[in-house]
Amino acid sequence: MTNGDPSDAENAVDPSVHWHVRRRELATLMNEFAAVRVSVDSSGNGDRLLVEDLESDDHVFLTPLELVSFCLASPDDRDDWLRVGSYRGARVDRSFGRSDRDRR
């Protein structure tokens, strides 16, 4: 919102400056459980992997650090990642060997 003050013009968005989205689609992966599109996004400060859920239109950008954490994760960590939606309540607290439901 401007109040007529000339200094407001300094804070206005310059219409001649355009943000360029740089993306390269790598693959669309589908099975009976999910469908995702995977792209490399170079728009920000460094490349990121963009993963888009084709059913819900949700998406996530993953940095190289986040991707390497997938490689270093244990099988138990990966099992927990699959516990989404109605399966979240079945998550097991490995420190006690009981599910969240058992502790209530």
C-alpha cells in the first residue's frame, strides 16, 4: 500500500525483474500406491530435488544434505517414513518397545 510518499517507490516490486523457475523433469514414477514426478530445481541457491505427489499436488524440495540422510538412514528409520495418514498411530517407540497407543 502506498501513501503517495516517493520513498514508497523504492520498496515497490520492479515489473521488469522476473523470477525464472529453472526445472528439469527427470521421471514420473507410479505404482498401485503412489504417483510422483521428480525434477531437478535450479531456481534457488543450489540445486534441489523436487518431488511432487501427482494425486494431492503436495510437493517437497530436498537438498543434497536431506538426500544423503536417506542413504544413511537405518531400515527402522525408513519403516517409520511409511507410517503416514491412518498408520501414524501405529508408530513404535523403540526405546520402550511399545506403540504410542500402549502408552496412553
